[in-house]
Amino acid sequence: MRVPMTEYLFIDLDTEQWVCRVCNHDLCTARDTNYKEGTLVYNRDPREIHQPIIDPEKYEFTFSPDPNYCRILEYYCPSCGTQMETEYVPPGHPPTVDMIWDIDSLRAQWAERGVDPQDAITYGPDVDVERHTH
């Protein structure tokens, strides 16, 4: 049974894996593990995204984030390249942990509901858009 957790992530309760919802690639174990450990990480200079508003040749502060204090981490599926998450962190900071689930409780909750989570949760790239646009 696969439970949609975000727009681009499943937890497969049978294999206990984080899975890409776009290409079904297994990312890493979902038991006590951050899904980001199974992704490709692009450590971006924030000036690439937030370009200086004023001339950096003339001014020390340009309204662009200082790369000595801020980095942008982008997380991608290693199979299909779908961007799964982005976060702003200080340089050298480890990926933040935004989700760790109790797999056994999650499995029990969905078994008790008696419905397929993919039918109950109607968002994400695998959903029939026609159902929601009339």
C-alpha cells in the first residue's frame, strides 16, 4: 500500500521505502530516515536565484542573500529529475528533517480506514486532472 505524503512522495508501507510519485523510483528506507537522503542535492548560490538589485561593484549590500550566510538546497529524484523540495539553510547545515513517520502506526491507521490511500488522497502528479477541473 502506497500513501501519498507530498505532491511528489509516497511511503510504500509494504516495502517501507520513500518512493517518487512521478517515476516510482525507490529513494531510501522510510523507517526513521529523512527522504532527502535518497535524493540528488544541488547546493545553489543564492545570488543565482535572487540577483543583486543594485551594483555589487559599488555596494557591499545589494539586497541579494550573502552566500557566506545562506545556501539554497534543491532536492531531486535521482531517476527522473523531479524537484521534490527546496530549502534555505546556512552553509554547511545538514538537510532539515521535515518528515519522519511511525510506519507501524501509519500502516495500522490505513488498514483501519479500509480504503486505498491513493483513492482517498487526491493531489499529485498521478491524479486524473479531469476529476478536479469541471
